[in-house]
Amino acid sequence: MRRRGASRVAVAALLGVNLVLPTRPEPVAAAGFVEAYPVMAAALRAAGPPYADWAADGRRFLTFDPRGDGRAVEVLGDLAGADRIAVLVPGVGSTLADFDRGLGGVTRRAPAVQAGQLYRELRATEPAARVAVLAWLGYDPPDGVLTAAGGVSARRGADGLGALLRELAARRPAATITLVGHSYGALVVSLAAADAPAQVTDVVSLGGVGAGVQRADELPGGRRFWAAEASSDWVRRVPPVRLLGLGFGRRPGDPAFGARPLSTAGVDGHDGYLVPGSAALVAVAAVVLGGGDTERVGDAR
């Protein structure tokens, strides 16, 4: 009994807060393009409040499914004409119910809010740029610390995200795509990038738990890998190990991982990377728009 209890404590320490496996397998919603907008708007209206209000406000979705924890992929900007596309993937605990309000009612955690902040930053930085931002809740993230840790949900999410990336590449072959993952979402985008089309040029980890590889240069395809890890982010306390299928190895924010650093000035905690006024928000926008202006992107440490 004592050994079993010690094992549980070790697993909890390894995982940190909110790093878990999913409780059940579920299919990921299929990818779509702009022709999905009216179909999804009808589904939003049929689902009633608050989703009907989203349709009434003219918001556009590639995917909407209220069943279970829910799925949603919202588009900001003109996806059909975009030359620069950013796809944001949230982490543990994200559900459709929190898509707008944020986990625990904290709005800065909301995928829709984060996507909106990045889109506004992109437009403010280069008003003439043809950009689109997708808030991608197209998978079932792990729910909490009471289940075991691992990458099963991330691999399932990466499969679904990969389908969308292939669709985007086919519809917008001249566009460049930047993947942005927060926390557990960083693992999802990294796994998806390993087999993504060439249009995916950059991968960004914000407080990421892992990347499926131990060094940035191990990511296939020669894609640029960027990472931000604030000094106040609890993810720094997660041990960079993988043991018996548990844990995620070296964090993207660990200097030994070799990612290109993003500035974290003004970032408070684990959920402050994309808030207005943070250097990380400016840096991510710079990556999406150009992918390499080091003076604008800055230094994370």
C-alpha cells in the first residue's frame, strides 16, 4: 500500500497541474472549408443559447458539435483569401462550454478570446495583410489530474488537426500556416507538424508541456520551432522526463530543447501569453506575419 501511494504521488509530481489522458476515445470532427459556414450557422441556431447568439452575431465556424464536451473551430478573417493563417490549439480542460468564457470563467483562457486577440494584433501590425486565425477546439483535451498522463489525446488531436491542415494546403496552396499550441496544445501542434504539408512553416509553443521530440531540430520538415515559457509559469515545475509512457520529455521552453525563444515580458502565469500588452502576443504576431524578424520577436529569457 505504501509503495502504491508513493507511485501515485510520483505520477502527480511528474504531471504537474492538469496534465492527463482522456477518459474515452472519441472521433475528431472532420475538417472543412468556408462552404461549411452556413451549415455550421444552422447547427448553432438549432443548438439554442448561447450558440444561437454566435450565429446571430455573424461568427463563422468550420466545425460545431455540442455533443459531449463539444467541438468548435472558429474562423476570424477571410480564410478563403488569406496568405497567412494561424491555428490556435488549447490545452487541458478546454470544452465547448468554455470556448467563449474560458476555463473557470477566466476569459483570458478562452480559445475564442485568444484567437480574437491574436487577430487584432495581426491587423494592427499590418493592416493590409491578408490574415486568418482559427480557434481550433477540434479534439477532446484531457479533463484533469485524476486520470493518468500521456499523449493519447494529443495524438488523436494531431490526426484531426492534420486533416484540417491538408485541407487548408489544398485550398490555399500559396499561404503559410503557423501552428500555435498552448500547454497540452503545444504537444498536439508538434505532433501534427511532424506530418504536415509544406505550407506549415512555423510551430509555436506557449507554456508547452512537450513536443513529441527532445530537440527542436528533430521535428521533420525543417520547420521553425518557437517557444515562450514565462518565469512565472507553473509548467517550469513539470520534470522534463518520460518514464513508462508517462510524461512528455523535454519542454519546448527548456533552453536545451533548442527552440527559437519568444519574449515573455508582461506575461503573468500559465495563461497570460496572448493577453493585450504582453510581448508574447506581439512576438507570435511577428512569427505569423514574417516568421523570423528576431528584433520584433525578442528573447524569452
